Amino acid sequence: MRIFHDWRDCPPEARHASVALGNFDGVHLGHVEVLAAAHGARPDAPRAVLTFEPHPRELFRPDDPAFHLMLPAVRAEALAAHGVSLEYELPFDRAFSMMSADNFVTDVLHTGLGASHVVCGPDFAFGYRRGGDVTLLAERAEALGIGFTIVPPLADRGGPISSTRIRRALQDGYPERATDLLGRPWSIRGEVAHGDALGRTIGFPTANVALGRHLEPARGVYAVTVALPGGEKVNGVANIGRRPTVNAGIESRVEVHLFEFDRDIYGSVIDIVLHAFLRAERKFGGLDELRAQIAADSLEARRLLA
């Protein structure tokens, strides 16, 4: 998949696509329906997605906690896995946020990208102060000769499938619910950094990864699978949180103990895949009590992952 960061001067092969519009955080099952509709409307055209980086919420509410279900590189991989060949990942800054809704359709979609068809959900809003909606988009697209499709929200017994709903499931400690809505387990990608080596001293060495821009799920212990560079997968148990027994800091992080694994992976980028929430984070009376609990957590994680 090719990624473009500017709608101006797109090469001929990056124009005339059928374009799905949205942030696509998570690339969940509802997003997949939008992607399928874009292809179904114009199967002869390249499949494309137009999204924004950073997310508009990060520009307008910079002090909000991190909320991303996936980082841009992971999103690109997920989109490519669903057949997307072009991603227009447009920088969302103050200047872009001032563009009118009409100019977005005329300058970006029509003149810049030469979109043959555009597809979105019914809540898609765009332009200065979100002044454009699907009604305006339909009118302007028709006037400019661009095909247009609105895709109704995909829903299950719990209601419409959305990134917001997936975030809530993770924050409530239900990664399996997130799995159902995403169509795959949720994961955290990051670089393995040096920690304080405490885990090694108590017999449970860990790989330490910062949450960074990822959403912080419920703090506690999880049964996980870790995807290593090269595709190898290793089962393990992870703690996500502030480590109250040994740490007085306020920054949460992910610590993963990998089963039957003793290789040096410092500096490697890994994907930590959450399968089940085992227990909430809590403070123990000392290292012996912590060691015993980690051993019990490991046994339970092995049982669930078997």
C-alpha cells in the first residue's frame, strides 16, 4: 500500500480511486463494512482511504488522555490487509482545520485526489468547525460527478459497533469484547526498553514497553501473546499499570513476562496482544507476596492460552 501525506500533485496512479472517509481508529468490523462498500461501488477503481494524522481530537483537546486503539503504522497494515492500496493520511493542523467544508470536497476530494467515488458512515463530519455533513457531501459530490455512498452503522446486540465502544470495553477490562468488535484481538505496539530489572531479580524477567499514544486499558494483569520481529509468537503474562508495590510514579507502562523465553530483545518493536483480563492491579505487602502472585498469574495465563 502506498501512503500519501498531501492531496496536491498526486501522481496519476494515486487518483480516481474509490475513497473511504474517516479516522479508522481500530479498523473494526464497522470500518470493514465501509471499506467493502467502497470497493463494491467501484470495483474497477483503486481502493483508498482518506484519514487524518494526528486525529482532530488531539489538536483541539491536547490535554485529553491518550485514546488511540492503534498507531498510524498499525492502521496502515490493517487497511492493507483489507485490500486498501492507497492511503491519504493528511496532516491535520490549524491551517487544515480552517478549511471550509465546501473547499474540502472541491479542492481535496475532487481537484486534488480526483476521487471517482466516496464512502462514509452517516456521522461523518468535515470542514471548519465540522460544518459539513453527509447531506452536504452528497450534494457537492453529485454536482462534481463523484459517486457517493452512505454506509449504515454495523450493529450487534449491544448496539452500533464503534471505536468508542471498543475503548470502553478495554477500559472496563473486557478485551474479549473488544476482540468481538474488532474482528481480532487488540494489541499494543512498542519498542522494548530497559526497565529497573526487578522482574529478573524475582525470577520473572519482563519486556517493558511504554503505552505512548495508546489507550490505557483497565490496569491489571492479562494473558497475552507477543508477536516478535520476524513473526514469531510467544505466550506470556503482562501487567499494565503503575506497579504500586515497587513504584511510586504516575506513568503507566506494559511489562510482559514471556514463557520459556530468555533472548535479548531490547530495542525490538513488538506487538502485545491482549486475550484475557486476569485481575486488577493492586499493591502487595512485599516482593515475596508479589512473586507468589506472579507465579499464580502465569499459571492462569498458561491455562487460558493453552
